[in-house]
Amino acid sequence: MILRPRAAAWAGALLLGLAPAAHQSQPVGPQALWDSGHHAEALDAWAAQLAAHPDDSALRLALAERQLDVSRFSAALETVAPLGAEADPVRGRALHQLYRYEEALPYLRADDPFEGLLLVDALLALDRTDEADAQLVVLAKVRGEDDEQVLSLRGRRLADQGRYADAVPLFRAALALDPLDRQALFGLGQALLRSGQRDEGQAVLQHHRAILPLLDQRDFALQSLSLDPLHADGHAALGDVERQLGLLDSAEQRYRQALKLTDGPALVPIALRFARLLAEDRHDPDAAVALLDEVATHVTDPRLAVRAGDVLLEAGRAEPARARFEAAVARWPHDDKIRERLAKATQAAHAAPDAPDAPSEPTPPR
């Protein structure tokens, strides 16, 4: 098979990604477990160590910080209960995430870029708007005047004051930096409606409603992976969501990681979804076919050859598509759908021969 340079390079990278890894023993120690992606086991190991050494403040704080990382907010609060001021950042973040805003306020530092953001959010949730405005001034100095969160919050405050036309450019600026900021999207839609730009406002709000479930799915997938970053299906599911959101670079990396974390038949559904991204979103049929051919050297499944044939046929390369379908029919002779595809590709090949540089030889299934 002749590949374009990009597809050939990509296939080589995939070969490295799918090469069988040498057997390695399980890492020893909580930090080694965490660093290797075994987060649940690491948390259990830290908890066991803490049970044996309950007065170890550094160990207690380390466990609580990792519990925050995997969204175990109540557990983090319980872990740091015996500690003093050194655990205040954990307390502030955990209480905010548990919607205990009043309790969170004393622990959130205005001069910290992340905690300052939580502080403004908590004050607004408590309707303490004058304090929130004052803290927003501080936050702008800490994060920068052109930070997307600062811009979004300023737009929100102007809208709250009825200054909708003034809020519009701030929301637009925030979305230019982060097009998926759900609060800025909703704020922009409302501000446009209330400032008389009804058609655009309705379109923005419709877009907000459309992507909101996807953003929720993405948040859930990220939270799941924070506890189990070695879960191949979790990476693939996140890739699916990010592809729908148009985050193609990130989705591609998710699919690549998913392929590295799995083997055998489980490779196939991930490879098929990844190939769709390459063919339909990247408009790179060579890379899609290279992927499918490479996975076919690791697992025998008719869907790989058939999908490669479909990609080639859609790209106007009927002859190499026919070769893929012929190889599939030879292996699975009683599959009527594959035969139908073969007939279609044969007819197309007779009507319009392929370009001379098109791929012509399929990778034989193993």
C-alpha cells in the first residue's frame, strides 16, 4: 500500500503505540502508584499509611490534595480535619465544590488565581454583590485583565445591572478565548436578546442548549478519568464527546491514548471511531486507512477492512476499495453486506479507474 507522507508517518507512530509492552511489576508506594496512573490504588495505599501514622501531617495533607484531584470533596474535608491553617486551601476548595459557600469564604485566598475565582463565584452565589465586585477587581490583577474568566464575570456583572449592550463585547471577548464557556455563552445570548439583537441572541441560546449536554458529558468523563486514567474506554468516550464539540486535536489524543491502553478485539470499536475522525473531520482518508490497516495486523475483524473500503470508496478510489472488499469476502464469504459493497466498488472501478498513486493493496487480515 502506498501512503502519502503524513499517513505513513502516522502509521509508524501507531505501530509504536500498539507494540506489546514488556511485563512490568506493579509500582510500589502511593506516589509511584499515582504517577503510573493507578489512582484508586494510590489513594488506598495513602489511607493505609495514614491509618498507621495518624500524626503525620504531611502525609495527611498529601492524601487530601489527591482526594481533591478525584473530586472526593467530603473525604478531603474529613482527612484535613485535624490539621491547622496549612490545610485551608483544601478546605476552601472542597467546601466550594460542595456548595457550602458561606463556610468556604474564610479559606479562599483572593491573591490565588484559582481560589480568587472561587471566592468571587461564592460571593455572587450568596448575593453579596458589593464584595464580589471588589474581589473581581483583585482577581483581574491576579489573573490579568484579558483573562477569559475575568471577562465573563465582568460581562455577568454588567448584565446583572441591566447594562446588556455593554456586557455583549465582554462576553464575546471571553468566548473568543474559550468558545465553550457555558456561562459566557448563556450570558451573551441573554444580553443580545435584551439589547434588541433578537435573532443572534436566539441563535446563541440555541447553541448553548445544544452543547450543554455535551459539556456535562465531558465533565463526567474527565472526572471518571481522574480516578482511573488507565481506562481505555473512558479515553475513547471522552474522544467521542470532544469530537462532537469540535475539539479535534484533543479528541485525536484521547483516541490515541485509548488504543495504547487496550489490545485484542477491544481495539476495533475505538479504531473505527478514530478513523471516522480522520476521514470525516480531518479529511485525511490515507491516515484513516493506515490506522485501520495497522489495527488489522493486531486483530481479525471484518469491520476494519470494510470500513477501510468505505473510506477509499468515498474518496473516489474504487480500485483499492474493491481490493479491501475482496479480501473481506474471501475471509467472510457469507456476509451479504460485504458482497453488496464489493459489487458497488466493482461497478465504480469499471466506471472511473483510480488515480495511479492511490493505495491498491490491502493489508491481509491476520
